[in-house]
Amino acid sequence: MTYEAKNFDHLLGTPGFSDQLLKNHFTLYQGYVTNTNKLLSTLTQLHKEGKAGTPEYAELKRRFGWEFNGMRLHEYYFGNMAKGGNPLDKGSPLSQKLTQEYGSYENWESDFKATGTMRGIGWAVLYLDPIANRLFNTWINEHDVGHLGGGIPLLIMDVFEHAFMIDYGLKRADYIEAFFRAIDWGAVVRRFSKAPQVTL
């Protein structure tokens, strides 16, 4: 089985995001899909050849999380955006949960934006811990570092430079404001509503 790159061209024309920025970002995402497939193929072949104990196999195995998460996080990111955005239903279970966890939606938003403006490259992710039924705003430094074990990503914001510098230069906070206007809260609510309850 090979992974197929998803088409996100419907996001072209999103206010606050130039088509050039989005097209570049789509191309970068497609590269992660290509490299995920290449790694899977190469690792399978090395294993068949009895080379699983080689340094090459080990390094490619370590690299797999980077490429796979680069693919999947971009799919979550583009998947929780819409041209013009879709507002959060204040009566939804997710909205109520955000208020329960953070005191108010505004407190949650402030914390999420603060997470996204931290120095460094990475991702800001609203995670659901399905075991404790808790929500956490989390910083992912690299694609494969910082994830919450068993956590379900609900809202993903890319804060690598490629996500904003063409349009915003170093003004990451302005990009984050544009991103918030483009959030498809319907998609985020669906992720939350479909999340399984997990016990250990």
C-alpha cells in the first residue's frame, strides 16, 4: 500500500493566505508523502535482504517518524482550514469542554496563540487525552518530537517558517490571526466527537 497525497486546492483564495504561499506549502506536503512511501519501500527491501541490523536500516527507521508525521500533520492542518473559516458552535460539546478546561474559550485561545508564538519551529496542537478526557495545548518541536502518547490531535497549526514567511515575513502573530480566521471548527468538532473513550 502506498500513501496518496490529498488535494487541498479548495483552500486557494483563503483570505490571509496568498495562493503562492499555499501552493508552495502543498508541494512541501506532497514531498512528505513521497518520502514516506520511499522509506516504506526501502525499509521493506532491506528487511527482505536480511539487512535489518545495518546502520542504514536503523537510520532510515529513525527517519520514518519525521516523514510520516510531516505528511499526517499537514493533512490535519489543511483539513482544519476552510476558505473564510467556519465558526465554533458555542453549544457544541467541544466548546463546553474548552470552557471547562480553560475557564473560557477566550482563555483557551490565548493559551493556544501563546503556544504558537513560542520561539522555534514546530506545530501548535490541541490534543485530547482520551484516557483522562483532558485537553492540552501542546508544542511539537519537530514532526516526531513532543507528541502526547495516545493523544488525539484536534486542531493543528503549522508554525514552521514555510507556513507564513512569504506573506508575513517574521510577523508570526499576524499569520496566527489569519489562521484563526480560517479555522474550520466543524472539522475540529467532528474530530472531537469521533474520538474514542480509552481505558488502560
